[in-house]
Amino acid sequence: GKSCKNKMGVKEDGLLMGSYIFIGTFVVVALTIGQYAYWTTKDRAAAGANQQLAWGMSFMAVFCMWLFWACVYMHQMYPLVSPIIEAH
């Protein structure tokens, strides 16, 4: 159960859920932009290449956004520097 999880296991649940959301975002964005690139290409010979390029660019964009988000999220989970509270 949850009582058996250590402190680190509980914190990573949010990271996994956010990662699943980014995977879902990639699927929706890549399919939408890929189909748009395919159907709006006037040169039918280049339509497949444009679709693959759109998929690749969508993957890179979502991956970079996920990587940035994951770094920010993990830095908040385990901060390297703790605030020092001084008594006044």
C-alpha cells in the first residue's frame, strides 16, 4: 500500500503523471500538425516528407518542453540550496 512507499516514491508520482500528459500532448500535436502538413502540401510527391518533418519537429518541440518542465519540477522536489531563515 501507500504506507510501504518511502519518501522518494511519493514525490515521483507527480513527475510520472506530468510525463504521461506530455506524451498525450505529443500524440495529439504530432497527429494534428502532421495531417495538416500532408493535406496542405500542393506537391503530392513531397507530402509524405513534409508529414514526417512535421512529426519530427513536433517530437523535438514537445521533448524540449518536457525536459525543461522535468528539470524545474525535480529542482523543486529536491532543492540543492535550502533557504536560511534568520530570526529578527
